Amino acid sequence: MPRLLLAWLCLCGALYAHQSALSYLELRVIEGGRIEAVFKKPLQDTHADAMRLHYPTHCLQNHYAPLEAREGYAISRFILDCGARGIAGGRIRSEGLQRSDQGVMVRFEQEARVQSALLRQNTPFVQLDGETTQSVLFFDYVMLGIEHILLGFDHLLFVLSLLLLIHTTKALLLAITAFTLSHSLTLSLSILGYVDLNIAYVEAMIALSILFLARELILQATPTLTKRYPAWIAFVLGLLHGLGFSSVLREIGLPQDALGFALLSFNLGIELGQLLFIATLALLARLAGPLSMRLRREPQVVAALIGVIAGYWSVERIASIWL
């Protein structure tokens, strides 16, 4: 268990906290059979170049804008000219998705209707009919929430720090519940437009929140504020993490005709992913037996490694604000 945990922590330090292998295709009918298209590929995904999109055969691509590199994506803009037939009823198909976490989020807007779909290895195409069924929308956004939390190593490090810091089941349940309520609150408020903070500042504060918990872990024998009121600290720091979740959801986009439903589905996916992570750690702890108990009693080594990773993220993110 300790070796597996240390290996995972080293992996966290080697990767960005919010790597995304999702590409995004936005289609908007502007007039007649002309469709404005924006396609974004993640620059950090080394497999993205192998992925191609195929549009209906009667649609021609023209009026290309210069390729942009912005906010971690290669962005191409062009016009699809689909003639009198239009694009509705046509099929968008992806080719070359090489990993299970790769995908293309498609958003098709026509007049007042919005259709959203997630293309994956096992579902590589979408029929553009202008409608999104509730069951498909629910599944897509739940899976996006699960993937985001499981690939968001900074959020997982925060949860791991709470697990190591709190020694009673009741206190742990209260802290996890408080964390869930707080990040759900700020996620919703941010998406609905009531809270708007620069994501660069939010990401820096998230890294600092993990660094703070690492310090609390190292001061194991000291009755710090976090040890006395873990639920309140988890609630306050969870507000920051909710704003981090909202930045990813803003990139993905939400169907305006089902905003609340998609938001609820994404948030449910985050909670399921969080519970899956905790359950996996609990299973590993049970298998490890005495080694796990020793790790909980003497977490300084793991805390130091968490502190190094969080410190690196803090410096990197604070520096990015000024560069």
C-alpha cells in the first residue's frame, strides 16, 4: 500500500493537474446550409494528431481562419457549406481515438435548439437531429464528471490529505460531506454566472490549499485548527475546488435547453468519482493491514511528498499569473 501510494504521488507530480484529452467541436448554423465550425484539440495530448473528424459527404469545408494556439488548445475555425440540404440529419464521425479518455465533445446549435454529444471509442459518431435525449445527456455528463475528478490529481491529493489527517469515521464523513456541499455550491454559482473569478488565481489557491493540508499532516502532534474543525476547513477550501470544477465545465459547455439537468449530472459524476477514489483507497488500506495503520499514524513521509508536489504546483501556477 505505501509503495503504491508513493508511486501514485510521484505520478501526480509528473503530470499537470487538469490534463484533458477531450477535443471540442462547436457547430452553429448561421444561414441556409452554412455552418460556422470551431474545432479545438488539446496541445498536451500526444495522441490528438491521430484523431480525425469526418463530416457529411455533401458538406464542403472552406473559409479557413489561421490556426490558433490558445489556452492549451490548437483551435481551427472554418465554414461548412452543406447547400440546400443543410447539415441536420447528417452524421459526424470520429476516427483514430486511441485511448479510453480521449473524446470529442460536439455541440450543434440551430436556431433555439442545442444538441450535445460525446464521441468516444465505442460511440464514435453522432446523428445531427438537433435534439439530445435526456438519457444520453445524463450519461455523457456523469462520465465527464467522473473522468474529471479521477484525472484531476490536485483534487485527489486534497481528498487523500483529508483521509490521512482525520482518524475517526464520523469526522471523516462530516469533512467529506462538507467538501461535497461546498464545491457543489460554488460549481453551481459559477456556472450560473453568480461568481466569476480568474481561473489562474483559483488554480493557484487550490494548490496552496493542498500545501496547507500537507503542513497540517507534518504537524501531526500539534492540535491545529484543521484537526479541531476538519469539516469547517474542508468546507472553506472546498469552495475553491468547486470553482476549479466549473472552469472545466465552462470549456465543455452546457446545453442551454437543459442547463440544470446537465449541471446536476456533471456534479453527480464528480461525487461518484470521488467515492470511487475513496473506496479504492479503503480497499488498498484493508489489503495492506498493519502497513496502512502505520501510514496513518506516521504520515510525515507522504505529507512531505504531497507538500513537494503542491509546492511545485503553487510556484508554477503563481508564476503563470505574472508571465
